[in-house]
Amino acid sequence: MAVSLAISSFGKTLTQIGDPRFRRVLFKGIGLTFVLLIAVYTAFLMFLNWIGAGQTVQELLGNISWVGDLFTFASLFLMIALSIFLMIPVASAITSLFLDEVADAVEDKHYPELPDVPRVTFAEGLKDSVNFLGVLIAANIFALVLYAIFPPFSLFIFWGLNGFLLGREYFQLVAMRRVGRAEAKKLRKKHLGTIWLAGTLMAMPLVVPILNLVIPILGAATFTHLYHQLEPSPQRAPSR
């Protein structure tokens, strides 16, 4: 049941990629995701230069001209590896920024009978994002201990933990648009297993470079479908 709901929700999302409105939001999301990763990579290189890491390596190995280039390429591969972990908070940020646009595009095409909903204010969205980001960072720092204790299961722990957290946030943000914060929390608890599974299925491709660029927007659309499949009755727009 839960698996079929998650897969059917994702399938409906893929059918809308040809929609110009949805595609425009998708490309904006991919662009901003890429910019955020490049910004982090640039900051990382600046930090390495600031601490003199490249110069230290050359001093240890001698004055070899190619060491600096090698160090730069090594940092690039390191950042590709780090992007696996960086994509989790980036996905959260992208969702908060583009959720209304994604959900509007999905609902206008697939659920046109629904009434319009008030936009989430920037302050409210920022508050939710900051609160969630704190939980996300704290949970993943704690998970480092589990990775060290159970190295063969590290990837599964990563998927399970971040699938739970991302699914929780995605569903909460989508449901809040229709039923308000308090009711969204109740629905999240009611459908916890399905939400966790869908979040895990979304967290899995986040560890794949390049592919992970499209996941935040597709995930937001998938959870919009998932919400309407779990709660199919048209909802009145909530007063905030």
C-alpha cells in the first residue's frame, strides 16, 4: 500500500515534466541547487587557501609544480563526495523556496477543483526552514557516531534517518497549505509509515551526483500528490 502510493505519486510527477509551467520551476530549482553547491565548493576552496593547506602539502613533498593542481583536483573530488551530505540541507532549502510554485503547478493540473490557498509568508517559511535545518544538522552529527559503530550499515542509516526527516518536512509543508499547521501535524503522525517510506525513496537518489540536482523539486511535487492521495477529500483553505 505505502510503496504503491509513493511510486504512483512519483509517476504522476514524471508525467508532468512536459508541462511548461512545471518545467520552468524544475529548471529554476536545478539552477539554484547547482549555484548553492558551487557556492559551498568555492567557500571550501577559499578556506583551504586561507589555512594554507596547499602550501603545507608542497612544503612536505617539496617544490613540485603539479602538487597544487593535484590538490585542487583532490578538493574537487572531495566536494563531489561531500555533496552527497550537502544535498540534504540544500534539498530542504529548495523545498521551502519553491514549494508554493511546485504545489500550485501540480494542483492546477491534477486537482483543479481545489480552492486557492493563501501563500506561506516568507517569515513563516524561513522560521520553519531554520528550525528544521537545526534538527537536520543535529541528527546527522549524531548519526556520525552510528556510522563509526556500524560502518557496513552506514548508507542504510543515512537513508533511513534523512528519509524520515525529509519526508516529515515535505509532508508538513505540503499539508500546511491546505489544513494549517496543527492539522498537518496530526496527518503526519497518522500516515507516518507511508511518509517515512516516501522520504527514504527520495533520500536514496540524493547520494547520486548530478541526479540529486532534480530531486528537491521532484520530491516536492511527489509529496503534493502523496498528500492528496492520502487525504483525497477537497479541503477548505485554512485561515492562518
